[in-house]
Amino acid sequence: MNKRIEELLAGIKTLEKELREEIQRIRIDTYEIRDRAVRFKDEIRAHHKAQAMRLSDYLRHARLKHVLTAPVIWLCIFPALFMDLIVTLYQAVCFPVYGIPKARRRDYLVFDRHYLAYLNVIQKANCLFCAYFNGLMAYVGEIAARTEQYWCPIKHASQLKREHSRYQRFVEYGDSEQFHAQAGSLRSDFGDVDEAPKS
């Protein structure tokens, strides 16, 4: 990998670490997470409850276009559930055969917005849908990334709009020597993506 790219990636990882630490500092000041359950301080929870919009007010102020399109959005739940089932089955059957470590589903599907007392039941349901769908896409994306790392760890010639978690480990497009030298090790090096790949 190009030395400048390695330096930039190291800088990004340092900034990401600082961001996680700052978010953790904010959490300590307002809430804690115990056994995946969020506990707000009493005064913050009381403030949240005071900010909640009553369901009747929420429905009265709902825009017609939102009401009419909501069923179309919620129809997406059926293919999402099917995809969840198939991808989980694929990973359970194929990854052990290839020696690829499984992506933990619970790391990607996080449901915690129902702890927010300033949301009414419809808002919480919408948040549940979004958390499931976006978490599922991240979970599927990680399974696809691990699959690509195993079968075809080559970067594209064109710049991608968004790269997955493992993309920077891949060999450069058109570098046949690097591909033949590293393809085998990339097939077995599924360490933490925050670590540099083994050479």
C-alpha cells in the first residue's frame, strides 16, 4: 500500500478513536448502558418525558404525504426479513467451510431508541424499523465484505463512493505481483479491521 495512504488511514483511525472517546464522555454525563439497556439520569428522563408529543397531536399534525407513503415503506420489511434469513444462513453454512469468521449480528442490529422518553409510540416504531433496516444493511455489507476479501480482494479501478470495512486491505487494481503474493494471506487474515493487514 502507498505510504501516504497508510499515513492518511492512520490519521483517520486516530480521529475515529478520539470521536469515540468524546462520545463516551458525553454518555457518562447523561446516561449509562448496562446489559444493553440504556439508563438515563432521572432529571434527563423527566426532561425527555416533558418533551414528548402526545400521540393525538402527532396524528393531527401528520402530513398526508407521510401517511400515504408509510405503507410502502413498511412493505420493505418483508424482503428485509427474507434477506436477513438468507444471509444469516449463508454465513452459518459457508463461512466455517472457508475459515471466515462470522460477523456478529448483534454488533450491527442495535435497538435502543425505545429508551427515549421524548418519542411517542409511532416515532418509536419508525425508529425500530430504521434501526433494523440500516443495521441489516450494515450486517449484510460486512458479510459481503468478508466474502469479497476471501474470493476477490482487488480494489476497483474507479473510485468508489463508499468503501466497506475491509476494502483498504485489498491489493491495488492491476498489480498482478501483489495479488499473487498476498491473495493467500488475505484469505486467512480476518483480524480486526482497525489492525493493519499482515504482509
